[in-house]
Amino acid sequence: MSIVSEVTDSTRARPGKRERLAAAAQRVLHEQGVERTTLADIARAADVPVGNVYYYFKTKDQLVEAAIGAHAGDLRSVLDALDGLPAPRERLTALLRGWVAQREVAARYGCPTGTLASELDKRDDGLDRAVAGVMRVLLDWAEEQFRQMGRDDARELAVALVAAYQGISLLTNTFRDPELMAVEGRRLERWIDSLG
């Protein structure tokens, strides 16, 4: 089991309705997209009566914002777990392996954050900047790992890593072929090993 799965699949007490709605919004928006998702879809997935949704979230955009917050929280948990590994190369490799472990999901729906970012980019309500903040956290973290490896080009390497993942997520989803991500994951591991 990957570190990503261990963090996100840990057993916890049943969260409250607000948290369940945010988690359901995160999942349903990933599976169906923002435009196709209704408040009723999210309520059903959260096991919350649809009338109760309005108590916590007045609009669908507020639920989208909550989903972005859930993405940010999940990412922070993953990065915190990865930071427990002793060396930056190990942390980057574990990140890659976590991505590859999710290749079946990527084949069906794409990258959760990347697809949301792409969809929200077409709107003019500020939610695109909120999801960009989540991506920035990942970029900054990856940059720090490359910097700890002694690389002066750490930012460029971080951009290359995240861009490679986003690109392979798109191709994996487009062709519905999880093996594409597995192959690219192995290539990226060799690339990281070659950086010194």
C-alpha cells in the first residue's frame, strides 16, 4: 500500500455533515465535473438529506470551494507523511509511486486537482485561483525536495515533475490506459535517480 493510500484511507470516526458534504463534493466533482454535478448528487453521496445541504452551503460554488479545501487538506496530509521519509529522493519517489497507485482512478477520471483546475479555469469567479493555490503547494514542496538534493534548478525540476504527472494523467484518462501512468512513473523514477 502506498503512503498516499495509507494517509487517505485511514479509518476515522464518521465526520459531521459539513465534512461529509465537502468530501462528497470532492469525489463527485472529480467523477462528474462541476457543470454536471448537482447539489442533490453531492447530498446523496454524503448521505445527507438534500434540504440540509443549504444549512451548510448556500450555493454550489461554496461546495466547489469546500472541495478545493478538501483537496488542499488531502495534499497536506500526503506531504506531511512524505516528509517523514529520511531523504528527498525517497520522498519524491514515494510521491510518484502514490500517483501510480492511483492510475485506475486517473484512467477513469483524470487527476482530481488537475481536472478541477482545468474546468474552473473557464470561469471568472476566483475559484480557479483557489485551486491554483493547491497546485502551488505541491510545486513548492517538490522544489524544496530538489533543492535539498543540491539542485540550483530546483524550481524548473519541480515544474517538470508536476507537468509530467499532469500530462500523463491526461493521456491515461484520454486513452483509459492505466499502464501509461505506470510506464511514465518508472521513467520519472529513473529521471529523479539521475539527478544526483
